[in-house]
Amino acid sequence: MEKYVQPHPLLLSNILAKIFSYLTEVELLPCVTVCHIWRSETHATLRKRITATISSVRLMKKFLARLESEPLKQITELTLKKMLIDLNPKEFSLLMSRISNSLRKLTIHTCLIHSMDPVHFLIRNAPYLTHITLDTLKTPPIGYESWFRHSLLPIYGSTTPRKPLCFPGVKYFEYMNYDNAFDAAETRLVSVIEAFPKLETLFAKNLKVDDPTTYLNMRMPQLQCLFVQMGVRPMRRVNEQLIRVFEALKLKLRHIRFQNVSEIMRPSVLQDWIQSHSETLRNLELEQIMDIIEVSISCFPLKLPNLHYLAVDRNFVKNINHILDMKYFPQLNKLEFRFQGTSNWIKIFPKTIAVHENVRDLEISYIDCTCFQKLLYGLPNLKILVLNHGNDNLLRIVFKNLTQLKSFSCHAEVEQLNEMTTAGITGINPGEDLRTCPYIGDLKCKF
């Protein structure tokens, strides 16, 4: 008589289905390689999941009908855009209750919302929700100004009407405060900290903060990525008050991105705060948009031994050697110069250029030929080059001096492309495969 051997619990489909329901798509990918049982169960789990983008009442009714006919289907990512949510509260509330148990990512984009109650209901009842992107506070049309008197946070429970609710499962939160919104419609940083204590990524557009002393006893221990995008008006830019708030929170970040820094902020304040993340920082992005391009906030040199990616505008750099000298960023391998057409390159290039041997990837914009040649001398081991607003002379420098390149992309205006390809270096029409040219060889080019 054969002895019955009970299968391992991790080989039973009902147990695997329960475990896999907690995993994201990225986390499920390695499960495919374990065995054929895991592979089939992984595929079955992924087939149940739906990514929904709803932009009209008709699409909302269509998704509700589909969920009714296929009860096993689960919406894990929901995007609402370009619609008036309150015009169909019944269908919207029904959709929220149907998808709350499976939703992981919620994006609300360019919608007019009269009341945040349906969104609050969804967040309160979605146990697996980890990503929230709220981009609703746009310029209101005439007659809709009063719609912007409510913000997403804080969210209150029904049994404790004045105690903000906490959502420890949310790890990514992106939101925007309307530049001219009423005070009641602003989502402030205090509310974000209270609502999402385990937040890992915060992307705030027009971040609103209180006095720095308010944050002395607050912490965001798991925050790793901080993206702050401010407006062009002087009082709306990244300023010293914001930096003092971040200092009070004692953050230890891996990725920092600031857009639009105030010209009245002392460079040493920004420099010291970034330097305080020297042990953890891997990616740093500093950007000024075109409207305030002449504002100069030099915060270099910085010594960040673990930095791998640096994207910086001309406004933040006084000397190119503060970046190319390996004593500042020894692990740097990707460099992006976000300089604009009005940037004066000559001022930041000294007579002697330092050499950085670890940078393999470079993206650059609006550079003249003399400075470009000097920069290439300081980056002898480039493998990937992206050249924005290139011209025929810059192309000649690339093909003459960078024989070790593996990938090259050039983005330019149509007139510049025509000039480059018909009378310039290639002699062929746009869109043709440049690898057929004998002087390019095996280089992968894209125009």
C-alpha cells in the first residue's frame, strides 16, 4: 500500500493565491522561476489584475459592468482624469467600494472634485494601497472657485470626527497645492506626516509648511526620496524655511530633487543641509526653470562619497572642477547638466580641467564647442552621451574624439537636424540608420 505524502503548503494553489495577492507585480516576477506550480499561479494572479483609466461616466459604467460580469477581476491601479467626479456620486461610490480591497495605486489627475469624501472613503478602506498621486488642484473655471475649499488631508474617521486617521501602508505620496488655493484647500506637511508615518517617497508640488519649531518632535524615519517642486514666484520657491523644516525632521535621504530655489536663500544653508546626507545620498537633482534661469545659487563644492547620479543646472555651479574632481564624488557614474540656452559656460571652466574616470553616462544641453571639448577631456571614459540642442560642429567633436562611445543620442530642432544631416557630418537624410556610415562604425546613434 502506497504511503500518502502530504504536499508542502507552499505548493498548494489556494495558499499560494493568498500569499501572491499581497505581492506587487515586481515582487511576483522572481516567483515565475521557482517551479511550474509557482509559475502557473503567478500568471493566474497577474491575469486577475486590471489597470483602469477612467475619464468619463461612460467608462466608469463600463468598468462597473465588467467587474459585475467577472467577479474575480481586481483593479490594482486606478487613474481618474479629466472628469467631474461629483456629477455621478452613485457610480463613483459604487466603484470605490468594489475596488477598495484590491487597489494598490491611486492617481487622480486634472479632475474637479467638489468633495473629497469618496476619495477619503477609498483610502480608509483600501488595506493594500501604497501609492497615492493627487493632482487635482488646477485653475478652476468660472463658477467653480468654491470647489477648492477642501483638501485631501487630514482624513478623519466617522467614530472619531476630529482625530486624523493614520495609513501606515502608504509608501508613495505625490500631490500638488494649487498656487492660488484657499488656505482650507492646502495640504500641509504636518498632515502628510500624521497620515503617512511610513512614507518612503514624497513628491510635493508647492509644498506648504508651518513654523520649523512645529516639526521638532516629528519624524519621517522611512523617507528616502524627497522631491520638492515649487512655483516661479519668489515667495513660492524653495527657501530657508523649508530647509529648516527638513533639518528639524532629521531626514536621512537617498534621493533629493529640488526645483526652483529662491535667490534670497544663502547658498551655505542649502550646501550644509545636502552635505548632512553624505552617508546616504545616492541621487541629487537641482533644477531652475527657464523663468528664473538667471538666479544663481552656488552650493558646490560638496563631498558626497556615495553619490551615483547628479543632475544640476548651471546656476548651482561656479567651477566645473567642483564636479569633475574625484575627491568630491568618487562613485559618480551618471552626470546630467541641465543648462539653458542663456547659460554662460566659459565662466565655470578654469584653465586646468580635472579628470573624472568613473563617469560613464553624460547628458548635456546648450553647450558651445570650446567648452564641450574641455568637458570631454575631463570625462575620458564616456560610454553613453545624450546631446540636447546639438549642431553640426558638436557632432564633429563627438565623432572625432569619442571613439569609445557605445550609445549616442542627439536631440535638436528640425532646422538643426536638416543642417546636420544634409550639409553636415552625416550627408544622409533624418531617420536613416547612421551606423551605415563608415566613420561611425558600431556606434548606436539616435537622432
